[in-house]
Amino acid sequence: MTRRKKMVERVTELMDKPEHIRNIGIVAHIDHGKTTLSDNLLAGAGMISEELAGRQLFMDSDEEEQARGITIDASNVSMVHEYGGEEYLINMIDTPGHVDFGGDVTRAMRAVDGAVVVVDAVEGTMPQTETVLRQALKEGVRPVLFINKVDRLVNELKVDEQEMQIRLAKVIDKVNKLIKGMNEKMYNEGWKLDAAKGTVSFGSALYNWAVSVPFMKKSNVSFKDVFEKCNAGDMKWLAKNSPLHAVLLDMVVKHLPNPLQAQDRRTHIIWHGDYNTAEGKAMVACDPNGPVCMMVTDISFDPHAGEVATGRLFSGTLRRGTECYIMGAAKRANRLAQVGVFMGAERIEVEALPAGNIAAVTGLKDAIVGSTVTTLIEMTPFESLKHYSEPVMTVAVEAKSMKDLPKLVEVLRQVAKEDPTVQVSINEETGEHLISGMGELHLEIITGRIKRDKGVDILTSPPIVVYRETVTGPAGPVEGKSPNRHNRFYIELEPMDPAIVKLIQEGEVSMHQQAVERRDILAAAGMDKEEAKNVKAIEGSNMFIDMTKGIQYLNETMELVLDGWREALRGGPLADELVQNLKIRLVDVKLHEDAIHRGPAQVIPAVRSAVKAGILMAGDSLLEPIQKIQITVPSEQMGAATSQIQGRRGQVFDMLSEGDTMTIVGRAPVAELFGFAGDIRSATEGRAMWSTEFAGFELVPSGIVNDVVMAIRKRKGLKEQLPRPDDYLA
């Protein structure tokens, strides 16, 4: 333990020197070697024994992760690295690569300033490499590249020295092409990856060696040596003469920004407040003496200490007993109980933690992932986290014995708090608890943890697909009357322009913006200027616009109108699924002059029924989740792989051949992908490698809409008879 204790002392000494701090994330496609890499970095820094590195999987502290050999939760660790005679504190987050846990990557990217993108030398860039790069660039996180498994090129593919260099250059070009396509401005400002400059390194995480151009000058280990030693199988020589941790952490310290450099740029991307305020100036300057401004990026439960909130501290200093407010929650003060940093699964307490670090604190009981925590009672919150996927599958869970029901409710509340990509709801009709997640694996892990960690025995239904409802044409004006007939609301509906839906999903347009800024962005995207000026609310990808003029009492009733609209969006008339991509205009209102006759019981039902009837009039239809599929197989198995996509209502839209392998890119509805893993294995004799990623929602083909709707209505216990507009407007 003395080694760990010494490390803790060194970590605490460096915490208040922001120019000596690097906050980094390790990101990659699944199985490209992130966790093995993290292990070896920790071994190099003296945190775990070198013999165990790569097998201990220190960052995969959960037994489920160890058993499956994949990372499920992002985990944090702080370590010290010496470079140029000085010590640097490196706060590192190892993130999952599986598409079902992409939410963890999004959250980790908010906490860090730089990312080590790991790519397998043989497989090259994969769909998830693209997704994680996009997440990093969106958050203003600077990437460097580590090309892993170089030994496989020599030992498995038997390439010669020249071919090896050509293949590695191809990987760099591909990643650069992605960066340029995603953000040309950053690419031109020096974010282009370049082996000669030292922003790319090559190696093998498993065998603990790496090389980079600057390190070659120091160690005299050349590409020729790499090729010869890989050929001879002498990995120990490489690990001794060009150790992975030294090469990689040198690259991190030299090329990734410290918090002082990063916050000046990143604050402008993730915070839209006034930069002349105390908090604005403090965050840009990473000022430890400013007000506390922290963004919570993760919540975990410690059996002894309760909820632990992990997050990036942009300004101020955290101490035990500090009183903080959580923006968006009731203005209750939360007092910090403990302040610390993570060392893998362990949490080490510290006296004080200054700006620029990743903190782990207890006592923030009102915080959720994405919360802004501050010592100010009023502050513009950070931009909310945008997840690239949406829940596409649901399972129903119930407690095996009734006595566990209260515990199950509490556990589900915790689950939703720990992982914001999970949605938990109760089916009013059946009383079942519904958990929606990113895919079969995601739901399997969550339900498994409820049984294992939380000790609640549950029964789960087979997974079901999440659908959405939307309109296909315009309708209105539709008149909604209040139950007492004294208030009338007139609305018009139409599908939202896809360009504007995209802006909302990417976080370019939100209700957190200044109204003028939002109006200009919407108008530039082709929206009518008058409409853009009068946006009252955005919920999911739906928008409510108030086009009325000078109506008495409407101001004080507007919140109720929006409540009615939100209620209608929660369950459309066809199948009681969430409504999306709907634009609603309020065009006229008649209100009773007496406030008592225009209360919630009158306004909410009137608006709700008008919206639901309007959705039916505007050609209500269902949207289903689609996944993009990429399959890599030997050429002779190509037919078997394509028929697996086409036989599932899917389309193949690209085929690329490289050597004797084919990569097939296609898409298929999630509803048809149950059991895909087993089928593709048996169809290709187990030789296919594949990955899927969320590709949005698309209209269900008209030929099967009715069957799908009826199946959902039956499952939910709704009447078989479809509602008509008059049912809502009677």
C-alpha cells in the first residue's frame, strides 16, 4: 500500500498547479484495446504491478465487466507522470466502446480536455471510432491517436516492413479525413494528426510497448527494430526499450492542453452565459478563487457513503462543508460531505480540490448527471449533455415478491440517476415498471445489476422495441374546448422541418439560449421569422409556437397550455408512444375573464385533447428505431452476410473490399434485429465481425403500420378500436 500512498501524496501536491494537469479520456471502438492500454499506463505510473498489467483490468472493477471482458462504466483514475524533469498530474477516464454504453462516452467527454483515440491497426477505423471522435470534437476535446495491435500486422497478416508503414499511414489518413469532415476549422487550426509532429504513436497495449517519432530520437528504437522484434516475437525487448506508458504519456503531456488552455476555448462551447460575470471570467481563467462551477458527469452509489457525484470543476475550490446549489433543482443548499478523487474503484479523500480537476464528492443529493453545481444562487447552467443514441428497447420488470416492491422503486430511481440514457416509467394499466435502454446488452446489464448489486429479485419480460409517433401532413385550426366550455384554444399542426429537428438534436437550438440568438439560427435554417421569434417551448424534437396577438390573461395561462401540450406529447393517440418532430402553432385563444374558470382542470384537458385530435387529423403514423450495421467478413461469406441484412427488412448501401475481406454497410429496423448475433455467427461460420450504431427513427412501412399498432395496443391493454378525432373533441 505504500506505493499507492506515495502516489496519493504526489497527486495532491500537483492538484493546484493547473499547467501541470492533463484531463484525458481513452476512447475507441469495442475491443480495440482501451482497458488493456489503461492498465499498462497505470503500471508504468507505479499504481499496479507490471506483471498483472493487461490482465488485471484494473479499470474494469465491476465483476460483470471482468466476466464479459468489456468495459461497461467509464472509470476515473489520477496518476503522476514525469516529463522533461517535471511531474504532471494525469486524470484519466477509461470509457466503454460498446455502442450500448455510448452515453458514458458523451458524459466523459464533458469532463476532459483531450482524448487518446485508440484504433486497431488491423481493423482500422470502425463505426464507433467515428462516433467517439464526433463526440470529442463536439465538446471541443482535442484528440491524439494511438494505433494499437501493430504486432498483429506482422504476426497475423505477415506484412513486410514497407507494407506495415503504408497500412499505418492509411489509418492516420482515415482518422484525419474524419476530423476534417466533422470540423474543418479545428482541423486547420492544428488538430490534424501528424506522426512526424508526435501526435500519433504506434504499439501494442497487450505487450506494453509503443513508439512515436519524438520518442524514437530519445530511445533509438526505429520502425525497423519494431518489425524485426515483432517478427522474432521479442516483445520484452520492445517493452524494455520503448515502454508504452512513457511514449503515450509524453504525447499526452506535450500535445494535449492543460485546463488553463482548454477552458478558455471549451467554456465558449459548453456554456452560453455572460462572460463578464464573476463566474464567466473565473471559468475562462480556471480560477481556484472564483465561485464554484462544476458540471456533474457521473453518479455512482457507494454502499458506505451513498451517492458519489463525479464531475469537472471549472472554477472555484471544493472543500468539505462547502454549500452548493444545483441549478434547475429547488433552490435548496446541498452541503458537501466528502471531497476526493478516484483511483479506479477507490475514492481517496482530499482536504481541498481546486479548479481544473475531476472531483468525486458526496452530499449533492439533488444532483443528477448533467447538473450544474455552484456556490451562486443564480447561474446560467452548462449546456445539457446531448446523447447520440436514444433508448430503442424496453423491458418490463416486476419484483418477484411483493415485499420487495418498495425496494425496487428505490433501486429504479437510483438506476435512472446513475445512467441518464436509461428511462424508467410505470405502465399505469398493468402496474409494471418499464426500463428503456440502448439495446439488448444494455438492458441485460442493468437488470443483472438490480439482481446482483441491489439484491432485488426481479422477473423481466422479453425486450420490446420503442416506437415513436409523428404526423405526416398539416392540420388545423383544431378547436379544443375546456370541460366548462368557457375557454377555447385553436391550434395548427405540421411535421417539423428535418433541418430544424437536426439543429435541436445537435443542441444548436434550445430554450437555454438567448431568444435573439435562437431566432437567428432558426431563421437561417429556413423557418419563418415571425414563428422563430415566438417559440415558447421545445420538448424533445417538438416545438410550441405562440402566434397569438394581445390576448388578455394568456400570459398567466401559458404555463398551463404548455403542460397540456407536454401531456399530449407523452403518449400519442395511435399507440400511446412518445410524439416527436411535431410543430404546433397556437393561433387563437378565448379565455374566461374569471381566473377561477380558467384553472388547470379547464386548460390542460382542452389543450391536450386539441393536440391529440390534431395529430390524428394530420395523418398520425409510427416511427421505428433503425440501426446502421457494419459487417466485415471474408469474401466468400459475403452472400451469407448480405442476406442476413436483407432478410430483416434491411438495405445494403455500401460494400468495400480490402484484400480478401469485404465490409458490408447497411441498415435495418431494431425490431428485426433480435437474435441477429446468433444468426450471423452461424451463417458465416463464426467469421463475421460486426457492429451496430443508432441511426435515428424512420416511418414504419405503410403495409405493416396497422399490425404494429394493433400489437402495441394489445400489449398495453388499450381498446382495439382506434380513436377518431371526434373522440377527443366531443
